[in-house]
Amino acid sequence: MDQVLEKPLHGGEEHDCQRDVAVAVLTPSGIYPDEDDFRRVAEDEVIKTILDAAAEKLRLTNTADWVARAGERELDNKRTFREECLSGVVEIHWHKREGGGGARGSCAAEF
């Protein structure tokens, strides 16, 4: 998935403010759109739209408690790619929030 977004689909002129994003959604059930491609979307696209498309294609259910992350940052899927400062090639990891696990009680109480 190391593809580079050469130029935006919307004209490509220097003065064109609209940029496209190449996005892939990685889930426990698979990758959207697939393992070899990214989906081009406008930077003013709402992230949830892409997550919904991934859920439909991958036949995902019960994703209400899933979180979307880009790198180490959790995304607000009601915002656009631009509002979340995402551009170029973006991989979104979408799955249930990882639990903390570990020992019971507070670490401070142990010392």
C-alpha cells in the first residue's frame, strides 16, 4: 500500500484549493477498497462516509463502538479529512477500542 497520490482529480492547477486524499480502511475483517488500492476522495468528504462504504463492502456489523485512528491519533468520523488535517495517502485503522488489561488495581497502591 505504498502508493503516492500524484495530483488531485479536480483540475490539478496550482490555484485549485480542493485536494484529494487516497484512503484505505484497515479492519479486522479486511481492507477497503482492497489490499492493492486506495480510494480517492475529496478532502471535504466526511470520514464516516468512507467508513460506511467499508462496512458495506466488508459486510461489517455492530461497528457503533469502533474507533478510527490514523497513526496514533483517534479521528472524529463526523469531521472531514481536511478538518482532521489528513491529506495525501491515509491509512485508517478501524476497530474496537483496545482494552487496557493488565493487573487489577492502581499501580500506586502496590508501592
